[in-house]
Amino acid sequence: MSPTGSLFARHALLPQGWADDVLLQWDDAGTLTCVEAGLQPPAGTERVAGALLPGLPNLHSHAFQRAFAGLTEHRSAEQDSFWSWRALMYGFAQALTPDALQAIATQLYIEMLQAGYTAVCEFHYVHHQPDGRLHADAAEMSLRLVAAARDAGIGLTMLPVLYQASGFGGKPALAEQRRFLNSVDGLLSLIGRLRHDGVRVGAAPHSLRAVPPEALRDLLGGLHGADASAPVHIHVAEQQREVDDCLAWSGQRPVQWLLDHAAVDARWCLVHATHLDAIERRALARSGAVAGLCPSTEANLGDGVFDAEAFIADGGHWGIGSDSHASVDAAEELRLLEYVQRLTKQRRNVLASAAHPQVADAMWLSAVTGGARASGRSIGGLRVGQQADLLHLADDAGLNASQRLASHVFATHGARGVRDVWVAGQRRVHEGRHAGAERAAEAFIAARTHLLELR
């Protein structure tokens, strides 16, 4: 069968490293059928100079939080923390409408594409009306996110969130959490509806403090009974207070408890996992689960520092997410992850490897692999059988391809340099711009302005 799309790259980052003169071809589903180096460009095939990279998956997003990015940077408590930020977040969540959510998410997903993300895992928990009543269509808010992703052209894994309690031991939910609440059966019904609509879908038990043990058990049984490969994402060990509360409730640290009470494996993504002891860290690495790291949000909220060097040395898998969208920049997340390691360890190039001594190369490839695993989709890099999710960095005179990527990640001078982006072989960004950017920005500004007026 002849390909329906093709590209010839002077330099491309393949799973094993950089290669020259690479022909990529894909079928009408956007799946790569040929990735071959050392060729001459076939007649009529588009050629790209500079550096061609696999697009990065964004493994953790709360789309609605884009509306108040940058608007919580004022002291609201004597000791500001994640918990005081959460109280501000609830105010925005209460005012959210379906139309506003779709406008916010469309703008966000376009920003992601322009910044180098080609896929997103949407950890979605604002399900219902402000008083907790269902919408006429219980899937209304989820379907607005699906529509936004389709309008933008980004790949999507939907992760409807199970939320039932305000604290460990099944403490009753707070009034401001009513929009989030579902029974297990209600959430499984929502997942089934989304799956029927052709969406790649998993589930997200919000956290151990928000999902009692029996509900976690029932959710996992129902989810994997219908789809054995469905991804599972959970917030865990983000803040020290969460660790302390879990110890008081169960006598175990959160990741220790989770690994002892659930069949955590490569289908899982443990988001943040910031506060691990050495036993938890090694056990998490052995499980095959992905550590979902969100460096800009973790820094913004003062969460703490994940020991990425030790986790990688243990054989752990990781990926990156923009979470609260204080920043929407794939390169910046990688840079901040590496820089925090440098600051705490007082060394440079901490996350390089023997196979990839160029730290930007090593981090990009690891984030692609971990992000693909967390997404539950075939988006694991430039190889046959994977989706043609591609990122083209504009040429920078005098730099080779590896240097160009290093410059993109670690040296910001003006424009970011993302020139073109393809998702499943379809070009979504051309010469740094998405065709729908202006229209989406207008709708976003109107939605945010209205939300701010309602608060």
C-alpha cells in the first residue's frame, strides 16, 4: 500500500539517537510505515532542514486551570501553599460553564501544539453543575474537552476523575467539591460513553485522600474488565502534608500503600510522586509505572523536588505534564526538571545518560517514551507502527541537530523556534502558528473575562 504522507528530514531524532537523511512515510491513519535513514529524498517529498523530533506527550492537564494561570500570585494566607492555592482554584471551578470550558481548552490545546506538545492526557474532574446536579447529558463537560481537542487537532487521552471524599478515611466531601463527585458506577458509565464515541479513555482515581479503598478497588475492576489496557492516573505524594495524613490514617506512606493495595503496573501514571523514600522509589521503578512530573506547577505550588536522578538510576520511567498551566512550554518543563536537579545536587547535566550524553537528547527521548506509556497510545517516537507526531525546530545556523535541541531546551532567546508540528501526519502548526489561534484567543479572553466577573 502506498503511503498517504511523507517527509524527508535532514536530521531526525530516532529512538536510538540522531540520524541523517531520514525518510518518514505514514498511512491514511497517520501511522508511520517507513522510517529509514541514509536515503536520497524522493521526488516530490517535502524536505525539512533543522531538527525533526518526535512530538512530546503532555501527560497531565487540568484544562480549566489555564483560565487563572498567573492570577494566584498573591499572598492569601500567612503561609501560602498548595492548600491555600486550592481554595482559590475552587472559586474558578464553581463558575465554570460548558461553553467556557470548551473555549479555555481550545486555547490551551493550541498553545500546547505551538509549544511542542502533540498529545495530552486530560485529568478531568469538573463533571457536574455547581450544585452537584448532573447536566442534561452527564458527559457534557467531558465532551466539551473532546470537542476542544478535535478543534485544535491535538491527540487526546481522556481521564475522567473519580472523586468522593475530602480526606483520608472517607471524610465527607466539601460543598465546593460537589461538582467533582461521582459514584463508581456513574464514572464507569461516563467512561463507557466516551469509549463509544471513539475517544482513548482511561480513569483517574483523584488521590488516595479523595477515593476510599473500596471505591478504588471497584473502579479498577470495572475499568480493566472493559479494557485491560486502559491507563490509570492518580495524584500521589504531592505534598508533605498528604504523606503525614496518609501515615496517620493507614500507618503507611501513600506510594507504599498504593503499591501494596493495587496492581500498579505499566498502565499506571503516578502524578507528582514528589515525596518518596528510597524503598518506595525503587518499588515504583520496578512496577513499570510512569512518574508524571510537572516541574513548573510543582515549583509554582511549592510542592518539593522529585529525585529524578535516583529514580532513573533505579530504571524508572517518567514523563512531563503542564498540570495547572502556569507554563505551557515542553522545553521549559524539561529545563526546569534538570535545573532543579542541578541546584539540589550541585552538579551539571544530571539527567544525561551513557547512551545519550547530550542531556537534552536523553531527556526528550525519555519524556516521549514515558508520555506515550502514560497516554495508552502509540505515540512513542519516530519508528514504524507509531503515530506520525512530529516537531520541526527551525534551523539555527552553525549548530548541528543535537546542539539545536540543546539550544531549544536550555537557551531561550526570543522566539521558541517550534516551526512546524504534525499530529497523526496532519500539519497543525506551520511556521510557528496554528490556523485557529486568533479565533481561539478571542473566545478564551471572553470566557476568562466572564469567569472573573462571576467570582
